[in-house]
Amino acid sequence: MMTGTHPLRSGARRRWIALAAGLVVFAILIGLGTWQVQRLHWKEALIAQIDERTHSQPVGIADIEAMGEREGSLEYTPVTVHGRFLNDREMFFFATSEGQSGWYVYTPLVLADDESQAAGDTVIVNRGFVPYDLRDAARRPGSQPEGDVTVTGLVRERLDGKPSFIVPDNKPEERTFFWKDWSTMASISGLDPAETVPFFIDAEKGGDSSMLPVGGVTIIDLPNNHLQYAVTWYGLAAALAAVLAVTLWRDERH
């Protein structure tokens, strides 16, 4: 008496298992493609929102809080402030500009008494770029304005923490930064966090491009490769569907 599974029946079972696994993978690929399409719509809406925001009229500090509550984010909002720079408290963020290494100069600005802002409060301003060997203010005469100034720029929100382990640690004792640590910048500048605006301002570029620091350093670059990713996932799904169809067709013929 012979026992065991008939070879044809065993082969059919393996094919059905392979087909079921293929259908699961197909569903996953379709899901990934659909997710990328959703991300594409989200990214396009975000890019459009940022473009509209950066081209809007600057607002005052007093209007910012309400905007944040309404829109959830203030990033890249144009803002105008008036006040006096605390030039003796400059801080330096390592950066490059047009292929040249150097520093973004961050300086606290004490806000003036104005109806559009809270007098006595302070905001940390990224005034712009200086070449590496001109970090010392003594080597760039005229770069530290005295008295009341007006600054227009873009809001840059504070980071929750160090963006990556590959980013070097900040050196606050040297007033040198490799990532924008708002809390530490405020602390070493002797600012009261309760009276310091909780974001940075990237100053716009001034009319005299030879004047240091050179403003307008904000880089707005949001990669949008989601369509490419969606096509890739859907393409893989289509290829798998073709393989499964051919396999079923051959099984039917035999």
C-alpha cells in the first residue's frame, strides 16, 4: 500500500501558496504607491503654502502668536521688528555660502517700544553670512549697527533637539554652534526665556551687498520625489501582476 501526497496535488498546493504570497506582495506594493501619492499631494500643498507665505506682507511680532494658533506653524512667515542689537553677544553658526565657508552671525535684538511688539522682549536674529576669517567683529568695521534698527526677515522655528548624531556638538563656551540650539543661545546671551521670542528671524538681504553680514541666507529646498516613488511602486506592482498572470495562464494550459 502506497502512502504520501500525490505529486500533482503537491505541486498545485505550492502554486496556490505562491499565488497567495504574490497577491499579498501586490497589495503591499499598491499600498506603498498610494501612500506616496498621498504624500505627493501633501508636499505640493506644503510647497504652495510656503511660497504664498514667503511672498506675503511682513507682520509684526504682536500678530505672530495669533497666526501660530491659527496655522499651527510660523516657519518662513515674513516679519518686521524694531529694536537695538546687543552686538557684544554675537554668536556664530558654521555655514557655507556660495561655496565659501564661514559663519552666520546670530545677535539678540532688544525690541523697541512699539504697538506692533512687546517692549523689552528680545528676539535672536540671524543677521547673515560672514567669511570664516572675518568672524572677529574688529576685522569687519561697520558691521555692528548702533542704535535703533529695523529688521525684516523670515521666521525660523526652533529645533526640538540635535538633528543628527553626525552633526558636531555645539561649543557654547566659544559661542560656536553647529545646530541651532535656541535655549543655549538664549542662555549664554543672558536672556530671560520668558521675555525672549521663541523663534529665530533670518534677516533679509540688504540693499548693499558689500555690507557684512550678508543677509538673505534662508534656503528653502523641499525635495519632492514622491511621484517618482509612486511610479516605482506601481510599476513593481504591475510587473508582479504580469508575472502572476503568466503563471496562471501556463497552469491553465497544462
